[in-house]
Amino acid sequence: MPGSDRAPSSLAGKPLASSAPDTIAAVATAPGVGAIGILRISGPAAGRIAEHLIGSVPQPRLATLRRFVDAQGEAIDQGVALWFPAPHSFTGENLLELQGHGGPIVLDLLLARALDLGARPARPGEFSERAFLNGKLDLAQAEAIADLIQAGTATQVRLATRSLQGVFSRRVNALVEQLTRLRALIEAALDFPDDELDALPIADTDFATLIAATETLRASSQQGELIRDGLLVVIAGAPNAGKSSLLNALAGTDAAIVTEIPGTTRDLLRAEIQIDGLPIRLVDTAGLRPSTDLVEQEGIRRARVQIQQADHLLLIIDDQAQRPDSSVQAHLAELELDPGVPVTILRNKIDRSGRPTGKAITPEGHTELACSAKTGAGLDDLRSHLKTIAGYRGADAGEFSARRRHVEALRQGLKHLKQAQQAWAEQSGHRCPGPELIAEDLRLAQYALGEITGEISSDDLLGRIFSEFCIGK
């Protein structure tokens, strides 16, 4: 496992998990019946629990056939026992792994026996959390474990694996090393106020190079985050404009009921698709119109909430309607959009209206496409457009898995680096009136980067991250 042979490293402000007196246990395999079931036990009491549960502590890292027994010495199961003594284990603690048969009752009995012997149930992600706290892997690598488990595409698997192997972390650490050098030189001016900053071995290119490298890493992170999370695309418009037909056409399945009766869709309908490796979450919504029907009113309310949360909105207009309310402005007004929600106008049913496929820009500045959800005409243009507006460069362009918090941390780091660069430039060969300002911006930039790998993190952040994990991991 990644980092299993790294020496534990203490992280500032974080207690080592091994200092905790408790031992945790959890079933590490998925619920249900399976050929194999795994119980994991980690902590200082793992060795004592092994003596009672399987007779003795096995030899390190050697698979051993053992009987798993209850308090009366009766066999619960028979299987393979593996022992990983601290610090050479995934968690950095003594870790016992029992691999038996995958019946849920068998696993429940084994877990109950471990709890009777002094372990407590592990929280979601607590094994990985202890690995992080004991310096076996950093926070970006820990997050990559969850990303790898939850991956839904081959591309997501590849990028999560690269992050787990430390590709992303090494890029971040390289930036931190450059920042540390700059900080040390600038802070030297604070210790020796009679010296001029011009005398320090710092060039303007030091700031420019660091900023360029950070911008490059942010661009890679944005691709990684896009491939991980995908694009949330909400389909909205008037009743019978063809919203559900479009969802079915893009998803390649009859996910939504389609009828000639206006208002058929009353709730949110979801489908997940891929376009050349780009995950897209489609949401079909109730048609927007005045209604006295309480159920339809609730559907419209939910539609409006979902519209405001969209990464991108597809406004569907029935191109054959030829009514005054078919104007783009009228439909946009009906949406009551918050500023910043990007919109693409999609004129549907061109198989009836006779409009050719193609792309145009409306007077409001929105992209307008023409298509037929029924025949499929123009849908390839829509797929290409979605990739373009997402900034997607292709599945091969991704370097590692990343999350929105990583992108935001890099954005904050860039902001402070640029402020430091500007303050450096303003000293213009004169004694700088405030080297403290440069030093503080560099410190804040390093703080932002440290949040990515967990060198700097709050308990709230750790709680949010590891709560997303499954129990036993």
C-alpha cells in the first residue's frame, strides 16, 4: 500500500494516531454475501486481540491459516490471518487483518468478538485517517483513496491512482520548497533591517517562475477536478419543449416518460453520461409555467432550485411553436436566473420546424444550437459544445485526480504570490518600506498550498474529508 514503508512524520499541530489508547475494528468488505470477508483491527491492542481470537500473533507480513474462535474456544470461521506490526502497516499502528468467508453473520460474529476483546467500531475512513496522522500518506493521497473507490470511469481510476502514488503531492511540495527559499530570504531582511532588499539574492524571475508553475498546476488540477466531479447540466424550459426527450437521447435510454401531455415531468430526473471521458450529470426538470396543481407547483419549485445550482443550463425552446413566448428573452425571464449561471439555448424539434443544425450567438451573448432530440440531428454539436464550455481537453489531458478544495487552495496561493510579486516590484531598487508585507503574502501562499497535502489543516476539514469514506477504509 502507498507509503507503507515511510517513516512516520509528525505533522504540525496534529497528534499521532498511535498515541490514542483505543483500538479500532471494522469489516472492510462490502455489505452482503461474498466469497471472502475481511475484518481489520488497528491499534495498540491488536496483538492482544490476535492472541485471543486466533491463538497467537502471526509472523509479520506472512499469510497464515488460522481458526477464528469465540470466547468459549469454538470456531467461528477459518481463514487467513495477516499481521503488520507498527510502523510498517497502512495505518502506522499494529494492524491485524482476518480474511474469512464472506457471510454477513460470520463477519458480524468476528466483529462482535473483536469488540468484546477491547476494540471499538471504526468511524468511516478512520483507518485512512490514522494513516494520514501517522505520516504514512498525505491528505491528497488519502483523498485519492476515496476517489479510487468511487471511480466510475477508467479515466477516473487512472487519475486517482496517480494521485495516490503522490504525483499531485510532489508537484505541490516542489512549489512549497521554492516558497520556503523565498520566505527565508525575505524574512532575513526583517532580522537585519539595515540591509536593503536589493542586496538579497532574489531576482524578479524568482516570483515569475513560481507564479507560472503554480498557474500550470492549477490548470492541471482543474482538469483533474473536472474529470473527478464532472459537469452538472440542468435541462429547463416550458412544458413539451422536449426536455425529457433530450435526456433520453443523451442518456441512450428511456430514463424519462415522454408524452404529448404538458406537465408530464413533475420531479427531477437524473442520468449520468460520458462524453469522451467527461462525466456529465444530467438533470431533467418540470416544465416552467403558471400552475394551480399543487404537485406541479412543487416540481417547478424544485426545478428552480436545481437551476440555480447548475454548472451549466440548457434552455430548451420548442422551435416549431412560433409563439410570442418562444423568444429567448421571454424564456430567460421565466428562469429567474442568478447572475453567473451559464446558459446555452437549444432550439429543439428542428425536424418539424425545418431549421438547419448549426451554432449562433444570441443578442444576449448566449450560444444557441439547433437540434432534434427525436432524430438526433445536432446532438453531436451539443456534445462538442459541452466539452468546450467545461474546458475539457480530453481524457489523456488529466494528470491526477483533484478536488474543488485543491483548485481553490491553488487560487488563493496564486493571489498571495501575485501580491508579493507586486510589492517586490514596487520597491524599485529603493529600501522597501514594508518587507513584512511580502513576507506575509508568501506565508499565506505557503499556508494555502499546505492545506492541499495536509501540512496545515483543521479538525473540521479532516472530519469532512474522512467522513466521505466507507467504513473499514
